[in-house]
Amino acid sequence: MREYNQHGIYFAYPENWILEENDWESAEGSVSLANEQGAFWTLKKYPFGTDPDEIVREVRETVQSEYANTEWDRFEKIVNDKWVVGFEMTFFYLDLMNLAMVLCFEQDDQTYAVYWQTGNQLIIHDGKAVPVEKVMEAITHSLLFGKP
């Protein structure tokens, strides 16, 4: 595993994934991860006070406009003393079931949104097939809970 630990942000990710920072110093910078199968995970920052409900709603509406028959479930919960809102979404693309999630939270006078998307992909970890969805959840967990 590799670790990203910059700008007050920490998360762990698989060492063979590609990391790219996009204008992080700006008010709406981002950092993204991608694997060779096309799955991706993105953390985007927004000015503090940006409405998290509006951010996640806009992402959900964009996904729905691009992929017919998107199904979604909204969630709100407290995770490590952070109020987190978001949507879990499923849709078909190229005859494959795709999973996506958007979640938003505030931390250190900044609003953050995480968006990830993957198909029914598997990776091999310690000789076992692991759904990429579980990897996305682990990356997001490390972001929300910080360095162990």
C-alpha cells in the first residue's frame, strides 16, 4: 500500500494505482486515483460552507443523466465525528453493472466530496480475488478515519 499524506489529507491506496493531483492549491482542487481496469476514486475540495447536500445531489443528477436506469440510495451518517451525506448508485454501462458512490463531509474549514466508480471488477490481493468496490471502500475509510 502507498499513502497520501499531504495538505492535511491522509488516505492509503494500492501501490499499483495511479495518483494525480489536480490544482490542489486552488479552492476546488482534487486528487484522483485510477487502476488499469478503469476504476477511479476522486477527492475534490470545495470552499467551507458549500452545501454538502447540493454537491451530492448534483453528482447523482449527472450520473442519472448519463446512465439510464440509475438506481440510488441516499445516506446520512456520522463517521469519526464527521457528518457524512451521499448516494450509493448502480447502473449499467457496456452491459456491465457499475457501482458508484458520492459522499461529502466537512473537515478543517474545508468541504470535501469523494466520488468513486467501478464495474464488477476484481483484483488479486494476497492470492484472493477482491471486488474493486471493497478497495474503494477501504480507501474512503482511510480518508475518514486517518492514519492508523
